[in-house]
Amino acid sequence: MIRTLSDTAVIPIAGMILTFVLCYELIQLIVEKNNMHEFDTFNIYKWIFKTFVAVYILTHTFDIVMGVFSLAQNVVNSSAGVISGSLEVNGAAALAHLETLLVDMSVWELLGLWLETNILHLCITAITICIFLIIYGRMIEIYLTVSIAPIPLATMANREWGQLGNNYLKSLFALAFQGFLIIVCVAIYAVLVQSIPTADSVHGAIWGTAGYTILLCFTLFKTGSLAKSVFSAH
């Protein structure tokens, strides 16, 4: 759908922008050589080559964009395999340890723990919604960025206007590799959570889980700005 929408609505505009950029480039070649009094024939060939490259980039916009995301996806898949293979929690042992702690508690302690877990459940639900918005918001941002790709890439042939295309490619790489940063955040969270089942206090384990989940939510919020900072995108 995104590609069809882009081909129908965005490509014609990108074609007009490309035409303007190429005409502007040709005028620059003429003017900067003293109105063709010192004109070199090689400049014509250079302009034809730039035209060919610009048209090729525009007609293969989605191949370029998908190539960037395929590269990032390969990195994400490789890292996800390492993380899932090395971060396993022994659920049976954790449950047995928790039962041992609960048996030694009084009724009032269990009542307080029940109230505590209900309050924490509401907090965790709110944090889960925030994490949901971050992940799905990134997916929507990817669709929006990809749908308008032909316009910035149509400016790549010109030295001045080409900054628009360069910044777009930087933003595209940042958005693609944000997924890798999210995987790293989840890996760190998994390592931190592994220490919770062995905690000596149920209260400490509960609030420790809440603290680590809040930390995960905060770091997920930061992955977008960090990725843009790494790729100098703005």
C-alpha cells in the first residue's frame, strides 16, 4: 500500500523536483564558467552522468530504502539470536523460592503484599502502554518516512540541494538501526530481571521489577534520539 501510494502521489512531485534540480545544475555549470566563454565540453558529459545517476536513484528509490532496512534487519536478527540463547530464567526455581518466602509471612503481611501488587499492577499496565506506543509509533514513523522517500532522494544530484537527500538517508539509517538499540535495551533489561527471582525480599523483588521496567521504558524513549545522534541526523 505504501509503495502504491508513493508511486501514485509522490513520484510525480519527485519527478518535477528532479527536473528543477537538473535544470538548476545545468545553469550552474554554464554560469560558473563565464557564460560558456571558458566552457569545457567535459562538463556536459559530467551533467549527463549526474542526470543518469539522479534518474537511476529516483527509479530505484524503494530498492535503496529496502536495502537499508534489510541491512538493519540482518543486524537485529543476529543480535536477537544471541540474546534469546543466553538469557533464560529458571521459572520453576524462581516460583519455589517465592513460595518459600510467602509461607513465612503473616496474614497482615500477605494482605499488604496483595495491596502492593495491585498498585504495582496498575503502574506496570501504564508502563506497558507507553512501551506499546513507542514500538508501534516507530513502525508508523517508518511507513511515513518510506512513503515520502522519492522527494528527498530526487535532490541528490545537486551539491546544494543534495543536503536534503543526505539528511534523509541519515534519518533513514537512524530509524532502521533504532531497532538494534531497542534489542540492546531489552537485553540489558533481561539481565537485570534475572537477579530478581533470587531476591531475599518479596517487596524488593516487586519494586525491583517495577524499577527495571520504568528504566526500560525510559531507555526505549531515548533510542530514537540516540540513533539520530549517532548518524548525525536532524
